[in-house]
Amino acid sequence: MSTQPLEIEQQQEEVETHEPAKVILFNDEVHTFEEVITQIIKAIRCAREKAEALTWEVHHTGRTIVYAGEMLRCVEVSGVLEEIQLMTQIEV
């Protein structure tokens, strides 16, 4: 009996779970700049200057990547942003 298929499955699973994911924030016409800045700071624990830059980028381009990293952290970041009904998407 060969153990190769099991080893391959485990390797594939590791690749899938360690692949960097991204949290994308979309622009809306509902929230103020201050609301978005505050929520970004809360979500990714960054300096105000970075949150302001991300807010301006999403305002001008319609979307921006606010975080890239492990999937679990992406889910957390997205959840914090969505607390005030900001629109997000996680991409792998």
C-alpha cells in the first residue's frame, strides 16, 4: 500500500491554506471619509496616514487592497470593515 496520494493531498492542502489572500475594499457613497479611515485603522491596526491614503485610493479608483496575508487574518479584517457595512471581498 502506497502513502503517496495522502502525501500529495497534504501538500496541496498546505499550499491552499498558505496562499496569500487579499482583502479588497470597495467605494460607496454612504460612508464618510472619517468613518472609513477609522474603520481601516481598527481593521488593520495601521497609522492614520496609511488609512487616509487607502481611503483616498478607494475613493479615486473604486477599490483598493487594504490587507494581504493569511486567510484567517483576511477574514478578521473583512469582518471589522463590514461592521459598519463597508463592502469588501476576499480574493485568493
